[in-house]
Amino acid sequence: MQRETKWTRLLSNGNFSWQTSKLDSGEASIDLSDLRSVWPTWSDEERFDFASALSAKGQFSAEEQAVLRFVAENGDWLLLDTIAFALALLPEKDRTFQLLTRAIRDAGEARVPNLYNALGVLTHPSAGEFLETETKHLLANIDIGANAVNCIGALSSLYRLGRDGALELLHALKQHPDSDIASLSAAQIAILMQSDRDGKFSGN
């Protein structure tokens, strides 16, 4: 074990390291009332650690949903990016859409892959239109190409872009001068091609 906090545990086998959540394992818990009390006293690092542990949960009770919503309402864009997928599972889709899109705006040029990908699985009628507009904006700004890759992937998840459209844009981004963006584009192409082989695309 490399590190342990109240909410998480970082483990290592020598070659790999991974984090486990004490909230997910049941070793730790907190209700909304207690969270409201301690939240103002926590540092940014403590809030991020708690959000990381919360995001690792697979299922949420009603009380845990309230805790997740509190973090979303009171956290910054970095915390929202951390809990984005968990947030997308909650029933209040309109408010979740507002929170995710606001966090994207607040993040500016920072890379926020989880926010875009969460919109791709959020069953909200405005998600597709937002992602289409965002993709056009991102593709016009070479410095934030990584977010464009994630946005394209999210659009493909919604079947708004289609296989051919997604691949065309991703192949263009694969030539990006930033090697990280080029590699991310190549990885997204592989994911979409696998989805195509699995029959997950509804059309081109």
C-alpha cells in the first residue's frame, strides 16, 4: 500500500498502482447532514479525494444520491469532471445537464474528458445539440484539440455524428502536432471501429 486517506486507498504491486474507494467497499460513509458541516473545512485536496471515492461507487442509495448532488452543486469544474459519470446516472437529468455544461464553460481550455463523455451517456434531449456546437468550437481552436476528441466520442455515443463523420474528424485530429492529442485520437478511432464491428452504430 502506498497511501491511505479517510476515503481512499492507493495500492501497488510493484508494477502498477490503483486506487480503491472506502465508500464503495463500505469501510467509510457519510450522510448529507455531516457532509454539509465538514465541507467548508476541507481543503481542495480533501474534496477531490472524497469526490474520487464517491465516483467509484457503482450504485447510489437515496442518501448517497443527495451527497453526490451536494458535491456537484458545491464543487468546482474539476470535482464535476471527477464525478461526471456518476452524476449522469441520477434521475434529475435537467439539472445534471446544467451542471455538466456549466462546468465545461468554467473549465475553459482545461482537458475535461469525463464531462464530455458523461454528456454522451446522459439521456437529455439537449445533449446532442450542445455537443455538436461544442465540437465546432473546439475544432476551430487547435490548442484544445483533446477536448474535441472527447466531444466527438461523446457525439458518436449519442449517434448524432455517425461512423463516417466521427472517423473523418478524428483522422484529421490524428495529425495534430500535440502527440498526446494525436494518440488520443488514434485511441478513439480504435474504440469507434470496435463499436462498428460490435454493431453499436445505428447508421452513418
